[in-house]
Amino acid sequence: MSHHEIIGPGRMILIGLAVLGGLAGLYRLFMGLGASTNLSDAYPWGLWVSFDILTGVALAGGGFTISAAIYVFNLKKYEPLLRPAKLSAFVGYLIFIVGLFFDLGQPWRIWHPMIMWNPQSVLFEVSWCVMLYTTVLAIDIFIWALERWQKYEWVAFFRSIYVFLIVAGIVLSTLHQSSLGALFLLLPEKMSTLWATPAIGILFFTSAIIGGMGMVILESILSARAYGREPEMDIIPGLAKGLGLALVIYFAMKVTDLYARNVAVWSLDWPHLLFYLELFGCVALPALLLYFPENRTSSRGLLWSAGLAAFGVMLNRFNVSLTSYGGYRDFWYFPSAIEIILTIGLVALAILIFDFGMRYLPVYHELSAPAEAH
């Protein structure tokens, strides 16, 4: 199927899933959280927070990570990866906002942080950083649209303030990626000691870098296959080497934190098994795989290593927001059909938006359709 084809079997399936997700969202809005979800006073946060919000934001970290690599550390060779990373980040934050909208008890009040200021609230800081960073990403997307429609005088204007946008994007991302972790320190006594640490902010930030780099590698290889182009195998191995280093640093931070807090880590209960999978299967293992040059220079090795790293970030967010609280509740939580369908619909919508941007915006110039044709 040509990447310029308007619709095809794959996109039809994605559209169908997105429509089902939309219907599930309408059901949630009309019937309320109690009737449409398995959330309760014991589990006020569930799948939508763990996956749609926390995981979505972490895996969208590629935008600020690649920006920092290029504009702070002057690694200009990674510029071909910047626009796909920013498009992915923009889509990730859109899904964050939509997921948050459905998770709120009164979603029509989602705009209240704009006028009801509470500087002492972690959520207030997160909400403002997310709003501002999404705006920065939206301006980037808007610049690409202007390029496509050849509005070069407007492009020149935005380029004149681009340094400000870069700095704002990196700073805002750093603030809210770490603050999402600090949010859970409001009730550390109810969390498992495996994850309840004063260092959770910096651990969230570091793991977001890992998740972002992993997703950039996955997107580059998978999108190349989907759109019939060659992946950037001349620069991806270098990024994979950086991902391996980040995984080693993160592993050392986790082990040092556990040792400093004298946490008993060896047990065979369910939380510990998930902790082992997170730390050894999704941090140590991909770091080991990326140590070998043959894995860093092959698509298969990169897909496995980056996929494990990205999955590990997702598992960490689930462990922090759900698993770590299991010992303080009398029953377990499993998402309802509405929660699952809505989440699948949001993932499908994210893929469709990313696909639309790849085809109709100058993300890769050889892929974007000419303006005259539409």
C-alpha cells in the first residue's frame, strides 16, 4: 500500500478502533465513572492514569531528548530524527490530554488550572507545564504546515524565535517529567518500598529519557518499513549506544537508591516479581544487548532492545501507580471493558494522527504529499 493512499485495510481497522473508543468515551461521559469503570475509592486511578497519562508522557520524551542532543550537546547528526520525534511527542501529549479528560470526575473543568492557581500543588505545576509544552509542540507542527503551504514569511518569523521555543520545550519537559514522579510522594507510606523513594522524581525523568530514545528508534525503523524508505542506520546505532548508557546509569541509580534505603528486594510475591521484570528484564537486559555492536547495527537487535526499554518504562509507570499500592487494599483492580476499549481507541487514534502527519507534513520531505495535490 502506497503511503499516499488515502485509506487502506490497516487504516480502516485503526479508524474502526478509534470509533469504538469514541463510543466508549461517550458512554463514560453520559454514564459517569462509576458505571463505566472499575475505579473506586480504593483505586481512584487505574488504566487511564497508568497508561494513557503516565506512560504516554514518558514515551513522548523523545521530543525533548533529541532536541537537547542537537541544540544543547551540539550533536547535529541526529537532526533527521528530530521532526519524527517531535511529531511523536505532540501525539503523545494529545493522548495525555484526552485520557486525562475522560479520567476526571468532572471533565468539563479541565481548564480550571488556567484561572484557579495553586502554586503549592504538584498537579498545578504539572498541568501548566503540560499545557505550555503541548503549545510549544503545536507551534512546531504549525511551522511545518506553513512550510508545506510555502508561507515562508511566517516560517521566517517563527524561526526568529525558535531558540526560545527550544529552551522552553526542554525546560518544561524536565519539570513535568520529574514532577509526575514527585506526585506519588504525597502518600509514600501507602506505597511499596520498592518504589516509594525520595529519588522518584529524578528516576522518572531519567526513565523518560530512556522511553523517548527507545520510541525514536522504534519509530524510525517501523516507519521506514511502513512507508517504504530506508531507516537512518548511519545514525541510529549512535543513538542506541546512548540508550544503552542511559540504561546503565538508570540501573545504577535504582540499585544505589535501594541500597541506601536498605530495602529488602529478595522475595517471591507478586510485586517483587514485577519489580524483577522491570529492573532486570527491561533495564539490565536491553543494556546488555546494546553492549554488543551487532545488536546496535541490526534492525532486529535494535527493535528488541529499544522495545524492551520502552516496555520497561511502561511497566515502571504501572508499578508505581498500581502495583506499589496493592498491599494496602483489600482487593485487586482490573479495568472494565469501557476502560480497555477507550484506551485501545486512543492508541489507534494516536497512530492515525502520526500517520497523517508523516504523510501530509514535511517530517520526511520524500514522504509528504505536495500541497497542490490536496
